[in-house]
Amino acid sequence: MRVAEAWRVALDALRANRLRSALTMLGVIIGVASVVILVAIGTGTKQRVEQQVEGLGSNLLLVVPGRLDVGAAPAVSPLTLDDADAVSRVVGDPDRVAVTVASGATVRAGNRSDFSTLQGVLETTPSVFTRDLARGRYLTGSDVDTSRRVAILGASVARALFPDRDPVGQQITVSGVRFRVIGVFAPLGQSLGVDRDDEVHVPVTAAQRLYGTQRVDGIAVKAPDRERIDELGERIVAELTRRHPGVEFSAVTQEQILGVLGDILGILTGVLAAIAGISLLVGGVGVSNIMLVSVRERTREIGLRKAVGARPRDIGVQFLLEAVLLTSIGGLTGMALGVGTALLVDALSPIPAAITWWSLALAFGVSAAVGIVFGVVPAQRAGRLDPVVALRAE
Amino acid sequence: MPAGPVPPVSAAPAAIEAVDVSRTYQLDGVSVPALRGVTLTVAPGDYVALVGPSGSGKSTLMHLLGGLDRPTGGRLVIGGRDVASLSAPELAVLRNETIGFVFQAFHLLPRTSAVDNVALPLVYRGVGARQRRERAAAMLGRVGLGHRLGHRPNQLSGGEQQRVAIARALVTDPTVLLADEPTGNLDSVTGAAVLELLERLNAESGVALVMVTHDQEVAARAGRRIAMRDGVVVADSAASPAEPAAPASGLVGAAHDPPPSGGDGGPATLVPAPSAEPRSASGSGPGHPPGGSGGAAGATGRLPRPGEPDGADR
């Protein structure tokens, strides 16, 4: 039997039982759609995180005590501003070096308050990281040198404390200490569920005095060029190790951070896809079940076809194509549904979703494969039917 | 084809040849014999009525002759090919090329037009769609249904459905047409018309017709009558006309133990009537008087032959 003929016969058989075919397809549709949607969400999240890490600035080198690794315990930093000066000498340009000492803090203004991340920083921060101001100005060297109590608010902090006023020029208090707002950051959005607009930047010297400490948590360096970024990192680590014998330091690049985050998010996406895959599997079992029913129902037809010359393979191919057609049509519908839902989720909710061609190809390929895998047993059963017995069937 | 059987020489190859064929079924470990050594030959153009009580093995024999089943013993040659040597796919191809089936229950595909039903065997022969439809339409014309090409089985009467089934059986130009009680589901008038059609096609195209029937009148019209009982052939009129006294003389329908009188029918019908009784129920015989043309044309072709050439074969 010609293949085109076999397709036509399979299609006719599906049409003959429209409702049953549709219900069977529904299982596949749901399975494929959930694969597409969940992979899109996983991919979208990964892409957004990568954008944000890249959005920090280019050629970044982050210097932290300990080892940057998944699951590594955060260490108490032995670094001070003197170490930052030493790093500046290694780099040869103080404007390329930024520090941070960060802590959660409740920020108040009048009777309003907001829990934010208070960051003590140098005036060099905007030249190292990419951070845009919406209003006002950033810190100056003299703000840092004189521990001036001035602050730049993240977008969400500004919104929480001053919903109906321009924050610039207003007063805020942190742990009873008053700061004057001199600027507001442009919104950044979320990263891995962390609100990056909740930061409050103050001079590092003021933050250290507020917390009664000399430490800085980390040092960030904007390398002059990409080629020698690893070598620069090694020289910085060597200098810090010389200054703090017995303490381990790491200098990591954005690529390395992306690599670690990518691994985590890749696992996340994989887990989501696997969960969705289970529903696709269940859909496949439904296909198998309905094909067995179909073979039984059409036993006489199979007997007749055999009597007029259908070989076992002809019958098997006919039923296999029917199963593949079920799952393929279901797969295409599921893809359309999944893409549509993912686009809606991306547009209407804060959850990012990105459609990738490979996930569509995979979902369709898997659904067609499900048809083959779950259609093979019923098809073989049909092909092997004894024509004499089949013709006598009720 | 129709001219084939005219020279009554032994060289005419048998369409189907069964030698001591048996078929035993295994039911829960118990052997149940359905056929116990049947020897017969169906020659091209034969018109054979197969009679016998239910359970006598008629259907089993039909399935074997049609290559739907394999014997458990003996030798069965269909279209010159030994069934035992053929794989399932090869057997399917053999069925497609040499056998046409007509069933009591029609066995038409539902929701499928008459022309597509008739074209079905050609699908498995790899014939292209356009040519399939042309041949199927022509065949439907020959069975008098040229005006019903697009009708589905549920839009056709019983007689029309059986005509579609007959067209389907013949569209591949087989050498043997096996009809298992083709009129069993039809009223007598319609049945007679279908029977007439079968006889006419047998006469015109030279396809051998082997028909299971319970109707003695029908059996009497056949050129040859084979009676079965308990899995063996008890009478075969092909052997009778020449040597009525020695039916077991190693000729075509040699039964193992020939009881003198098969319970059904009796010796009276053993002698083949040259023509069927002129019973034209439907009256729609296209041109020729029923029985006359079918019987006469066929008779000259087939009647003399079964006795002599087959006998010379051995």
C-alpha cells in the first residue's frame, strides 16, 4: 500500500470518531502545551538573569573572600578600604575600583518605612557598574571622604517612602541616623526573585560608621580590557593573599557567574520539562489505549482488508499512522496553545517566558515519537490478527 | 480466459489443487479436526457448489482454498504456488492476485463509497488512485451499479451491497471467486438476481466460482457439486458423470470414505444439470435469458472437462 493512501485511511479513521479522537488528542495537547510553557518560563527566566548580570557592566571582575561556588558558605570578609586602595594600585586606576558593604535595613521617612538593602559604596560605583539615575545626583568623592550622610534610593524604596513627592531633598532615617536623599535610581526590575530596586546607596564611610565596622564585603573591578581580565584577577588575588596570609580570595568574571547561574537555571528548566513530560507520557498511554479499542472495533475491517490482499505490514502501518497522526495533530495544537499561553504569561505577568525553536521542535518530535512508541503495540496486534478469526468477529 | 478451458486437454493447470488436506484446531489443548483429508481440484472456469450441513467443514475448506488459512496436513497449491512455502505477506499477495471473496455478510467498509470499496484490493496492489477508480467504476458497471458509484453501503439495498462486494472480488481479475453463502442474507428474489450475476460473470470471464450454499436448488444449477460431511468430501459430481460407480478412483474429489448417499441432496443432484433451471426471478437479465446464456455458455466450457481431463491428470 502506498504511503499517501495509508495517510488518507488513517485520517478517515480519525474523522469517523471525531469526539474520541479529540479527547485522545487532548491528553497530548495538554502534555505538549505544558512542555512548551514550562520550558519557555525556564528559558525566559534564564535569559532575564543573564541580561541582568550582563547589565551590571562589561569586563567586570568581582573580588570576594572565599570561593565563589554553588552552595559555598558566605565568609565574613577580612577586606577593608585599605585593601581597596591596594587593589587600585594593582589596577592602576582608582576609578575602576568599587566596594560594597551591604546590610538589610529599615528605612523610614515620616510615618512610612521600607525594608531595603543598605549599600555602603564609593563614588566610583557608576563608572564600574551600569546604574542610571532617574533624578538628582550620585555620590561625590567628598561625600565619601567626609562620611556625609546622603543617600540615593532605589526605585521601589523611593516609591514606598515618597509615593506622592519628589524624594530628592527629603530626609530619611536608618537606625535613627538621618540621611538626606540626593538622587533616585532608574528602575531595574527583579533578578532571581530579588528586588534590585530596593537598594539604598550611601557613602561606604557612613555605612561603616553606622554599623561600627571597618570591613567591606567585596571589591569590584572594571578591567581595562577583556583579554587580560583573568591575569588581572590573578594579580589582585595575589596582592590580597599577600596582605591577608592564610585567607582565600576569588576574582570571578561575569562569564563565570553566568556559568554558575546558567547551571542552576538549566537544572530548573530541565526539572520543569520533566514534570511536563510526565503529562505527555500520560497522554501517550491514552493514545495506546484508544488504539487498542480501535483495533478491536475494526477487527472485521482488518479481516476484510487482509482477505483482499493487505499484508500484515500494511495493516500495522495503517494503525501506526493513525496513532502518529493523533499525537502529531495533538502535538501541533499543543504547540500553538503553549506558544500562545507563554506569550500571554510573558506579556501579562511578571514571569518571563521565551519561546525557543528547539523546545518546539523537541515537543513536536516527542509527541510524534509518543505516537510511534504507544502505537506500535496496537499496530502489531492488528497486523498479526488471523484473517479467519477477524472476519468472524462481531 | 473464456476460451481457455475449451480444448479439453490435461495440460490445463488447476487453479487450486488440494491433496489430502486436513485442518485441525487446537482448543484448550484438545485437537479438533475440522477437515480430515480433502482432495479436490478447482479448474479455471469451474462452477462448484459446496454443500453440507453446518459443521461439515465447508467454511474451513473455503478459508483454505482462499489462502486465508493454512492446512495442518496435506498439500495445497493455489495458483501454482504451494501454500506451505509462502510467508504471511506472500500469502496476502497471492490472495490479492488470484482469489476474490464474496461473504454472506458483504463485509463492505462503512462510510466508504461503493467505488472506493470496490477499489480496495487495488490499493494493496499498488495501483494509482485514478486508475483504481476507473477500474472500480467499470467493474461496478458490469454488476449493474454504474449509477451508484458514490453511494455508501448504508445507502444501498442488500442486493446492491452484495453486488458491490462481487465487484470488489472481481476487480483484481482473479482466477477463483469464493462465495460463502452469497445469498444467505438476501430475500429470494434478490438472492436469485445475485446468483444469476455470479453465474453470468463465471460464464463471461471464465473465473472459477466456488460457492457454499444451503439451497439445493442453487446447488443443482452448479456445474459441479461437492458435498461435505464431518470434514471429508462425501460426493463430488466431477467424478460422477464419467464413472458414477467409482467415485473413489483417485479422481478429483476422492473422499476417504464415500458413503453412498450424502444426507443432503442425494445422488439425484450428483449429475450436473447442463443448465440451471430457468428461474429468472428478478427478470432483469441483461439481454440473455437467464440460465440459458449463463448455463449454456458455461456448460460448453466447463461441463465436459471435470470428468475427463482431471481424470487423465492422475
